[in-house]
Amino acid sequence: MVQAAEQQTGAENILWDLSVFYSSVDDPALQRDMEALEQMADTFASTYRGRVAQLDAEELVEAMIEQERISDLSGRIGSFAFLNFSTNTTDPQLGALVQKVQEHGSRLQQKLLFFDLEWKAVDDDRAQKLLADPTLSAYRHVLESELRYKPYTLSEIEEQLLVEKSVTGRSAWSRFFTQLTSALRFDYDGQKLNQAQVLNYLYDTNRDIRQKAAVSVTEGLRARIMELTYVFNVLAADKASDDKRRGYPTWISARNLSNKAPDDVVNALIEAVTSNYDIVARHYNLKRVLLGYDELYDYDRYAPLPIEAADREFSWEQAREMVLGAYNAFSPRMSEIASWFFSNQWIHAAVLPNKRGGAFSSQTVPSAHPYIMVNFLGKSRDVTTLAHELGHGIHQWLSSQNQTLMNAYTPLTTAEMASVFGEMLVFTDLIEKEPDPAVRLSMLASKLEDSFATVFRQIAMNRFEDGLHTARRSEGELSPDRISEIWLETQRAMFQGSVNLRDDYGLWWSYIGHFIGSPGYVYAYAFGELLVLALFNLYRKRGAEFVPQYIEVLSSGDNDYPDKILAKAGVDLSDPAFWNEGIAALRALVEQEEQLAREVYPEKFASR
Ligand SMILES: [Zn+2]
């Protein structure tokens, strides 16, 4: 942050203009709109409660439109509060507004909840007849996808009981896990470190430090392994009984349903990734040579590569030109949309003392437009981040313009479709224009490790979860050793001997919150990233004819299941060959990396 004040990038004055929502946090319209919303929700409830089963197609459309009006207005308030807060997180007035808006939103939600429940209770024949009515076409997908849960929904009293008992069941154990892992302290050099601090040492250039940190992590986990194992067992058993009661055929079925990803699509993804683990091994074998080690151990996975490369600096103006240029070469339409973010003050790029870190694009609501937040410091990574967020922005804008509110927000699996794509466009440009091969090597290596973390690691974790849930269902309560065995087996499979995962690493499943808080979730990251890489490879093969199909896909938002939307662009998600297109893109990057490494450090390869 100090650096930013010293080195001017030109992003210092790039602030967004939120006046599309309200003139300021003191704008009296804010309070007026909140009151109006309560009114609208009350009127909606008194009009429709108890009547959903009798509505005809036209009345149902009216009800959907009214819900969208409510969501749009409350989304304007929520977006305004959230965006303001993001750039000044310590201002108590902004914090209080966010809290107030959240409480207001929750009250609205409770008032409107009845509608979905009543819709799911409409008898099947009537529901199907309504869905077939062309009057309802804009809302067919929303209504139809709600109904998918019907076969797995229990009686009202059972559902109420499950919600009530989860407070002292699943949610209680999940919270206990969070508290337990947050309170864990790791002994390191006479200090007591928390998890983030000790894990950070795994990125150190000094191998002794990394090794000591790894020992510390293992010992810290070992001290609490009895409790951690118990939580894993309880929650796996809880999920097994839920799934059985509801009638889900496998441990992952409920997750696939909420991701709108059919089982055969998820299986094709997993098959494509696990059968190409050799790409991971090739990268780590290369890393071993570059580091000059005889063998890589688990604590070397995040070791920085010893590459001496000049750090490039980019001004805001240069970044803008590069990003718009890269989009323009792909699609002038996308570049035009991206340019509005700059010309209309839809971006906040300045680095400020109390602004939140990272970057995001917020879709807000269809009656406004998306906003992008970045912290621009002028590094090449900042340029690709800008491209990434603009990709989200373009996608969200296209979706908001072409869909009604209920169909405008994409699920996680397809949310990165334009962002990672745009990032690839700019990354490819950046690397092609970079004259120094050492800089290119360093860029490639970090890009690959990012992609591996998203694609291969998440699928290896999915294989662990699969092993864990399957074993808990067939073998009963699992010992720490048994879980460690499943962990090592699934993680060693990914590295294929390129990294020696010591038996001590066996306990490292026990602090990963995803397994506890959202079982089955991790594959969605791999889904999103690989989908984009595959589309990117398709673009390289098909060229210009791919562009309008792709824009059509982006414009579809959430108006159908992702596999159906993509089928219109000639993509079959249930075909492993499609996913292999994405793998091929990663393989090409590894090959490029291997070549470059030999060019930059011929001496390291002399005897090989
Ligand atoms: Zn993203």
C-alpha cells in the first residue's frame, strides 16, 4: 500500500460512481425505498398466500414479475450498501448500513418464502400443464428447476424438524469445527502460530523453514486429531442419514442437483482430470530440476522457483489498452462493453487504506449495471486480474440485458465462463509480447500452479470425499488412520511420485473446512476452470465462428441448465472428449514451460 502512494500508476483517481443507486448514504430515498419494499412484500403476501395452487399461467407470470420488482429494488439498496462498504470497511456508518440492509432483506425473504413452498406443493399434472404454457416461457426454467427438489422433499413437519434439529446437529458440529480449527496453535521456533501464519511458511524460499513449518502443522493437527476425526465421522454419518431419508442415490447427488450438473457430466469431468494426472507430475518434475533437488517432498510443493526475472510495471492506461485490445481481437462487441466500465466510472481501482483486498465484479441488478473493484498496483498480475473482472462484468452485463432478473444470475459452475476466458486472452498476449524468456517462464509457472490448484487439486479432494463418504457408509465409524489412508491414496495418485507425500502429510485432510461446511462442493471449481479452458481451446480451433456462439452462451445467463445452454454452442458436457480440450490447453502450457526452462537454464538439464 505504501508502494502505491510512492509509485503513481494512474489508478489513484479511478473511483466508481454509485449515483445510479443513490446520491449518498444519507439520501432520504434509501429509507423511503426500504419502507416501500415492506409494503410491496406485504401486498404480495396478502395477494398470493394460499392461492399459488389456483393461479393460471397469466397470474403466475404477474406474480413472478412482482417478485422481480421487489428483488430489483432491494438489490439496488443491497448493492449500494455493499459497494460503499467495500471501499471503506472501517467506516461505522457504512458497516451499520450493510447490517441494516441485511436484516431488512431477511425480513423480506421470510415474507416471500411461502411462494416457493406453495409452488412445490402444486400437484404434478397441474404444474406440468402450466410449465408447457408458452405464456410462462420466461419463467419456465426457474419454476421447473424448483420442482426438481420435489422427489427429495419430506413432509412439512419432517422438514421443520430437520431445520430445527440441525441447529444442535449439523450446524452445531460445523461451528464446533470452525472454533476448534481457529483456536489451533502451531508450535514454531518457540512461537505459537495460527493456521494462516504457519501455512504461509510453506511458501518460503528456505527449505528448512518449509520443512519445520510442515512438522509444526502435522504436530498441531495430531494434538487434536481425536476431536477432528470425530467431527468428520459425525457429519459424514449425518449426511448419510439425510441422503437416505430423502432418497438421494449417492453422496454427491444432492450437490449435483444444486449445481445443476447431471451426474454423467460430473463423472465425465472427473474421468478427464484423473486420467491426466501426468500433467501435474511433469510440472513438479520440472520444478524439482529447477530447484536442484534430488526429490521433492510435500513441503516443497509451494516453494518459489529460483527464477531471476525483472518485474514489469504497467500504468493504468497501459493496462486499459492491453485489456481492451485483447478483447477487441477476440470480439469488438465484448471490447465495447468493457470500455464502458472505464468511460462510465463503473470501476474502482485505487488502492485505499481501508478498502477490502482482492478484486470482484458485482452484477448488482438488471435495472442498473455491474461494478468492478480491483486494487491496481501495476504488476502483470494486476493486468490479468483486471481482464478477469472485466470478463465477469461483460458476462453479467450481457446476462442482465438479455434475461429477466430471475434468469440473470449464473450458477457457480458457469460464473467464470467469461472471466477466466478474458484472463487467458490477456495472458496469451502478455506472454507473447514479453521479450525476456525468464519472465515468460516465471509467468507460466505461476499460471500453471494456479490452474492446478483449481483443477487437479480440487478433483483429488473430490476423490478423497468420495472415498470418505463411501467408507463411512459401508465400514461404519472411521479411525484417523483409515481417513489418512484415503487421503494419502487420493493425493499420491495426483502427484504420481513427482512429489513424495510423507506419511506425516496423512493428517492434512483434517483442517479443510470445505469438507465440513459444504460437502461435495470442491469439484465446482474444477468444473468452472476446465470448462473455460476447453472453450478457449475450441476458440483456437474454430476461430471466428466460435465468437457469436460464445456470446450467445454468455447472454443466456441462467435461463436453462448449463449443459443445455452449452449444447447450443455445439458443446457436449457429458463427453469426456470435451473436458479433454481443457486438459489439452494445460498440457500445452506445461510443454511450453518445459521448453522455456531448457532455454533459460540449459546447465540444469545438461546431464539429463
Ligand atoms: Zn472470478
